[in-house]
Amino acid sequence: MNLWRLLKGSALHNPDQTRFLQDPLSFRSITQIHGAGYEVWEWTKTQFELEINSSADNPLVDLQSGELFTSSSMVSLLPALAMDSLRQALAKVSVQSMERALKLQSPPFTGLPVGLAAEDAAMAASSRSI
């Protein structure tokens, strides 16, 4: 909803505004990719919190009864799987962010010259340096 609020009143809502048939995929899929990245981050954080607060002893010892339980608590598969998932999610988010940055610097997309500077500003800066 924050994205809708930020775009309210922009030229995107003007039906007479000339624009591309579709926005680039890197803009259209922000919510899906960043949302998945956020979900994986939360899941990874949960797995590490559970792992840090658990016991990795073998055998486990019940201090009240003195009973020993053999286990495989030393196998920490979920944190490893969570980190693999987080790595993949961050790669997708990073690639999509880079694609958006490139698109925002593209003259055909923005209508601005290279460097995102207005023509007059670039000319004024070059004349001052002479």
C-alpha cells in the first residue's frame, strides 16, 4: 500500500500520458521478489533463533531425572537450508535492484540524457569548468 500512496497523483495515473505498453519486469515484480526475500529472511532468522536456543548435545541429559537420551541434535540442517534459501533470495533481489537502477539511467526509459541530468544542467556544468 505504501507504493500506491507514493505513486498517487503521478503521471502513471493520467490516461492521456504516453507510456510503454507494460512497465519493465523489474518494476512490475517488486512486491513478489522483495516479498519473497523478506519471508525467507524471517524464516532464516527464526531457524537461527531456534538453533541458538536449543541443545546440540549427544546424548541429551534430563537434569531432573538424570536420564540420558541419544539423539542427533548435532545435525543443524534447517539453519543451513535457511542460509541457502536466503542466499538465493538475496541474489534475486540484488539482480532486480540492479536492473531497476540500469533502467532508471536509460535515456529511452526516462527521457533524460545519460547520467539523469537535464541537458541545460550538463551544459552549465561543462561551461563552468572551462
